[in-house]
Amino acid sequence: MSRPLSPFFPYLHSSSNILLLTMKPLQVLLVLFLFCNVAIQAQTRDYAANVTIARDKWGVPHIYGKTDPDVAYGLAWAHAEDDFKTIEQTLLMSKGMAGLVNGKDGAITDFFVHAMGIKNMVDARYETDVSPEFKRYLDGYAAGLNAYVKAHPKEVRIKKVFPGSGKDIIQGYVLQMVLISAAHKSVEKVVKGKYDLPENMGSNAFAFSSAKTANGNTMLCVNPHVAFEGLFSWYEAHLKSDEGMDIMGALFPGGVTIFLGTNQHLGWAHTWNGLHLTDVYRLKMNPDKKNQYWFDGKWEELETGKAKLRVKIKKWLPRIPVGKKLYWSKFGPTFESENGQFYSIRVAANMDIKTAEQWYRMGKANNKEEFWEAVKMNSIIRFTITYADKMGNISLIDNGMIPQRRNDLDWTNPLRGDTSLHLWQTWYPTDSLPQIHNPQCGWVYNTNNTPFDATCEGSNATEANYPEHMGFRKGNNNRSTRFKELMQQYGKISFEEMRKIKFDHSYPTNSEFLVSVMKQLDFECAKPELNALRLRMINWNRQAKPDNVDATLFFVGIAYIFKKKGYDDNDFRGAVVMEKELVEEALQYTHDYLMQHFGSTEVPLSKVQLVRRGAVELPMPGFPDALAANYCKQDKESGKYYGYVGDSYTLLVEYDAKGPVRIETLQNYGSSARPDSPHYNDQMRLFSKQQTKTMTMDWPTILKDAERVYQPK
């Protein structure tokens, strides 16, 4: 697989262009006529007349269209009704225009888009790499979004971002995959700024076959942990057409189809995995001639270009154009460091544009063969896939676009960029990745732990079979340890018990993290009040129930220590080091903090850990690195901690080979991001009580019970 077309000097490259050059004039005219006729039909089709949007009582859109492109049109319209601002922001970023709204921070993202060659790579490959079927689907989505913009012009902040096109949408997907690959971290020393990426991004997923369920049905839990709102927040929808599409699940703003979810036959979950996806090369530059680097025994010229960025500084100032130099070597996009060194970045995410189409084909699969054929496209940069279907099959694969590198090199540090021996050209096929299909014990799971502990003993993939440079995660975390602990406690599992496991908020009895914490609490404090808090923490029952007052001590104290030590979510995975002086300092802080804000050290967790949107504020369940995982940010004025990342979407599915699929879901806030919508925060009470809502894919029932049924006009 060759590197993408140089982003600075586009030229005739695709096979379709070569074909036109070899055809006779009359043939060329005929091809152009047919192409234009299809394009005109796409532009003139009355999509809206073929679309029905039924909003259920939770405001979730169930979108029916005669064709798949009609559904895409309806999805764009419905999603824009609920969250146009974030969709527009996604388009601004994908088109390299975020600086027009977000000033310098946006311009940094714009430079990144230009530097990674995203636009011209999509331009070069769109006609050849995207199927005609999916192009029509993208056209439908773009038409729906453009129609919404035309009908609601006052909502548009930057008019030049519209009309949007299929290429714009694909650019957004490529940018998303590049960011998810963590390529931006590799250029952090050169390009310093903020990217709107999820923090503590994780997830849970598990599937049970008939060997583990009480009624013999297959069950699936989909539970991603991402930001509660913003560019990486979930939007729930049901998409149905007369062309075989019938899927329910969730997607990010600007997404054109379901990212994770279920149809009538099968479903899948995604969990964040720990792969090595991005490589850095240090170039040897010519001291006598600018922009030349040594490669395979000779000097090569860096390709250069310029990113024309526009930055909004203040509302009363004009948008200021800024020029940034772009470089490209044989390894890929190239950046100059602060000390004048040149480094190239190589990542598969900016070499492929089929991410959106892969998700589309996964969602339209009717059986495991069709589903895994779609997975083999291998165009989603990362994510473990947990799968289940109505025929009783369950599977798990630690999926990603992992480069096929040499095994004798250290890829964790920058490599010499002077030889083609270090230049990988493709990534591992799906069949080469760790995976499990239908283990005898009847369950698979992933909680962002190692893929080599994904089911019962004896059925896991063997870690020794995979090169170290692939970067698979090692070891377990509290969630994985707790899940395995629960598997030992349960025999056959019912749907209700699966729901209970998903919302479990206890730490495991043998948590390596907690064992290390408790050992370091084993000393006598000089102050009696601190000693009392210390003993309460040691005797904590490891449950984070809303009325638990000792969980509050642990929550506030450990949060303080983590901040002081610079720890993050990954440090919950194993033992931590906490000096005695720091522990005493944390105990004093916890005591003073609770007394100042709550007047007592016996404060229920429900008073401290909350979820808030608009005027609604409720207790937030869960705990960091519990199966019900939620993470908070401190509000120093009130003393409360408010959730911002965690259980953002839950989908529980039961497949009956002879009956309809059973579905329950939950969002942390609601289906709309508009404060004036009744669905802005109407699911928060369910979220606070760890309850789910019952969903259906039966269209007559949907229409009968709908809050509103309309066409997108």
C-alpha cells in the first residue's frame, strides 16, 4: 500500500484519469454524459419526499427512507436539528477552517489538517477508493445537511463552509482517524496547541453466547466511555430503508452512519485499544543546501508547500491570514522541531479513506460472514470489536491499522530517516490480529485491558505470537479484574443480570491498585481526625454506592494525590506510589475540603459527585475505573465534582434466533444538544438511577408511539 499522493503537488493519478486518456472522443463524451446524468439525478432528487422522521418520547430519531441515500439525508437533517453547532465545527475542522471560529487554537488544528495532507489525499482517492453505492449515500447526507443550512441560515457561523460535499465528510473521518491514532502527540514539540480530543477515553464491552445465558439467547453489552458532549459525544439514531438498512446505535457529530450498534441480526461494540500506530523518523539534513535530506545514499528534496490559515483574533478585528510552511518526505508529513531538527510522521490513518464505508457495510451485514467481510476492509484505525449475532456467535478482535514493520528495530523512539529499510508500506490484515471466536465458556469481553485476557483460560490468543512493536496492551485494570470476578460468581446470566454487571460500581477484591493504596495508608497519623479518616479509607467496602460516605473520602483524597503526582486514568491499572508525607497532606486536604464545603466528613458520594446540564443537577453514579466508569472535574467554588467523561452511551441487546431483538439504551444527558429542547437533559434521571429505556426497531410500533412524525422540510 503506497503512501498517499503528495498533498502539495496534486496531479493526474487515478486509474479513471488514465482510462479517459486512452479512450476515443466519442467514448469520453458518453462516459461524461453518464457521469453528469448521475450527478444531476443526485442533485435533483427530492430526498425529503422519501424520508420520514419519527421522534420517540425521548426525542431519538427513527429515520426511514426508500433508499439508503434518503436515510442519510434524513439523518443529516435530524442530527442538525439536535446539534448543528457541533456538526458545523466538525466540518470547519475537516476543511481546515477552524481558525475562523476558534482563533489560534483552531488555526493549530487547521495547520495539522494541511500538514497531514488530508484534503489532497481525499481528492486523489475519492473517485477510485469509495464505491459508487457509498458515494450516493454520502451525496444524500450532504444534501440533507445543505438543505438544513438553507432552511436555517441564521445558525451558520461561517457561510463558506457550506455547501458540504461527500469529500468534506470523508475528510472529517480521515482527520478523526488521524487524531485517534495519536499522531498529533508525535508533533507536539513542533506544533503546540489544543486538540478537542476525548480525555480518559475508554469503554466496556462484553458478549454472551447460549453457553452462558439463562434462556439460550445471545446477549451483547455496548458501553463506550467518551466525552459527555462535544466533537466526540454520542448521538443515538435508528436508520431504516427499503434497501436493507435497519440499524440502531450511536455515532459522533458529522457521522453518516452508525459507529456501534445493532441491527435485527447482529451487533458490535468498540473499545479503545492500546496499539502502536504512529512512527517518527529523524531526517539527516544537508548542511549545505536547504530542504534536502539523505535517503538511500543520495540527497532528496523535501516537498514544500504553504498552509494559508485564517485566524479570528477578536470579534472586532478582521480575520488575519497566517502562512505556515509545510514539508513532506518519503516517510510522510514532516515538521521542524524547536531546535531546527526535521522529523517525519508516518501513520496509516492518512493513507486510507474507507472508514465511513466500512462502518456502513458493518451495519448492513445480515450474518457473521458479511460482517467479517466488512471488518476485513481494515479501514478503522483502532478499536477492539466485540461482536454477537442471533445465530449464537460471539467474537472479539483487537482491531487496528497496525503497520507491518521490521521486528529488529525499536519503534518506540524516532528511527533514522535515511533508508527505505525503515519505510513500511502496508498494515497487518485482519486475519493477523488477536481474535477469539465462539469460546467454549460462552463469553468474551474487553475493558481496555490486554486482548490476551479476553475470555476464559485456555481460549485466549497467545501474546508470544505477536511482535512487540504492534503495541497491544499488557495486563488488566480494575474493570477487567472485576468482570472476571463476577464471571466466577454468576452461572447462567439473564438479561437483567447483564444490566446489573454493566452498572456495577464496586472495585475487585484483589485490585492491584487498591492493594497498593491500602498498604501506603498503613501508618499512624499524628492528628486524631486524620487518623480517623485514614482508618475509614482502609475499611472502605470498595463500593461506590450513592449513600457511601467512605467512598467520598477515597474519591476526594485520591483525586488530590493523582493531581499532585501527575497520574491519569492509566494509573488505576496497577500499583501506585504515594509517599507518606503526600498521603498525610491528602488526608488533611480531604478533611478541610469536606468541612469547608459540606460541614462534615461524613458526606454521601451522591452529594459530591454529580452530573449537570442546564438547570438540572443530579447525583452521578459510578466511579473511576469501575465497570460503571465516570470521571469528574472539580468545581472549586461549590466543592462538587461534575461528570464530563464516562458512561456516555449504553446499549444492551438480546438476540433470539426466532424472535425480535430486545434493545435497551441510555444516554447520559439526552438526544438534543439544544438547551431549549425538552430532550436536552431528559435522560439524566435514568442515568442518575442507572436505569435504561426500552427501544424498538418495529416500524408500526414506532409510528404508533411517536412523539412526532414528519418529513425534513
